[in-house]
Amino acid sequence: MLSADCDNLIEIRDLHFAYGKRRVLEGLDLDIPKGKVVAILGASGCGKSTLLQLMGGALRPARGAVKVCGHEVHALDHDSLYRLRRQIGMMFQKGGLFSDLTVFENIAFPMREHTSLPEAVISDLVKMKLHAVGLRGALRLYPTELSGGMARRVALARAIALDPDLLIYDEPFAGLDPITLNVICNLIRTLNDSLGSTSVVVTYDVPEAVKLADYLYVMGNGRIVGHGPTQEMLDSQDPFVRQFLHAQPDGPVPFHFPARPIAEELELAPARELPRSIRAL
């Protein structure tokens, strides 16, 4: 399904989504070109993971369209959606490993589910995937026996188990030590180029995204506030983009989640009568 003749593997137009009354995405537009590594950046809580769920058909938009190589995801029937998902590798934000299966069984699961390969071939493939992330020696361990960084590396190995056309990474660098982080970053780049696949990396880790990605999108206020080739984005003078990419403390990117003034929330006296430490909040 993903091999259709199209320049953009993913096209999103006027995408709206809300959790109850809380609006998360408001008219978002985005294109993911085939064969590229694209990073989607934004502060925590801006809707990055929600966007990924909409791409995979786990959520339905309130309005707008999500297309994967011309196929409108939320319009697909059950069987068509699952055929599409078989060609997408997903590294979940919290790993998503099966706690009652060993590391080996976790990696073997998609191979057994979606192929008819002999067990001997599956065994060799699992070991190769684990070797790529440096964990071949941990194949008999259970997820509860892994550190947080090790679990994320196993999750990466499972995401690449079937050499999918589209690889989606949700916060792949969180919880990794500096050496492992650099290895994983290089592995994502190498896999994308050697397999001819397309990679979408959702993260708030700007330094790694800049080293890895061909193209950057920056999310804010439920929309894409800036996008372009990596160096062009680093040179951007847009206040929102510049503040986020260069970690500047002051600018339009809010620190506080929307709320009433603290004095109203705590039923305190008017601000002029409050101690200076509380007024500063």
C-alpha cells in the first residue's frame, strides 16, 4: 500500500482534534516527503503524540484529513487499516513492550504475526535486530529486568523488525545515556538511508533532531508555526521558532498551561496585597 507513486508519503490538511473541550490541534497542515528523515518538534503537551495517533488511525479527527500515500486513514475499513499498519514501524514513547514476553519474544512477535517465516529464520532476524541496538546478549531478559534506556532500545529493534516503509519514532531519545543516544541517532539515519524508508521523529530534543533530520516542523498552538530544511530553520528569525530551537527563556512559547491567575485559583487577596514571592508567579 505504501509503495504507490506519490512524492509525499503523508499529507495532512486542516487537521482539528480535541480531548473534550481542550483543543489540541487547530488547522494543522503537514507533508512528509518519501525517503527523508523529518523531525516534528514542540514543547511537551503540544499534541505531537496525538498527531502520531491520528496518523496511525488510533484516533479520528474532528475535521480535516490524514492521508498516507493517497489513502485517507480514517476512511479506511478495518482490514485496509491493518494492511496499512503492517507497513509502518512504530517506536512508542514509553516502549510499549509486552511485559510477559522476553526481549526475544517481543521482537519475534510482529514477524510471527505478519509473516510465515520459519522459526530458524525468525531467530536469526531477531538476533540481528537486537545486535543493531547493542542488546543481543539481553534476548532472554524480560522488560522488568531492563533499564529504561535498554527498554527503549528493544522498542526500536521491534519497530524495525519488518523493515517497514514508514518508521515513526515517538520521543526516541528520552532516557538514553549520551553514548547510546548517539548510537541510536546514527542507527535511525543509517536505517532510513539503507532501506530507502521514510522516518518521522517526534521529539523535543532539538540538538539530536538537528543532527538527524533533513527537514524540521515546529508545532505550537495546535498548528505548524514553522517548517523547512534544517539549516534554514536554525537561521529562522520567527520569534516562536527561534525561541524553541535555541532554548531561549523569553518569547512566545508559554511555560504555563492555560489557567486562571494564581490569586483567583487560591482565593487569595488582590495581587497588590500579596507577598512579592507569590506576585512573581
